[in-house]
Amino acid sequence: MSIVKKQLIRYATSVGANLAEGSGGSSRKDFLYYLCISRKSCYETVYWLRIVNSRIDS
């Protein structure tokens, strides 16, 4: 499996996993912490999608 595919799967699945973990948190602080991590994973997913897109366009 290519590194791009592995990274894309890793970060894309991390978004939902962190949202789920934050929803089960014991405080608002926990929820916001995991929400921030999830947001960062979204940005990383977009990065890897751009890499894939640039390879397709080439």
C-alpha cells in the first residue's frame, strides 16, 4: 500500500474516531480537546487529498 494511501486512511478515519472519543468525554474541556484534534486531522486529510489530486492531474 502506498504511503499516500496509508496516510489518507489514517487521517480520514482519525476525524470520526476523535469526534466519538470527545463526545464520550467527561467534560466540555475533554470535548473541545478532541474536537481540536479532529479538526487538525481534517486539515491533514485535505493535504493528502491534494497530493492525490496533483498526481492524477500530472
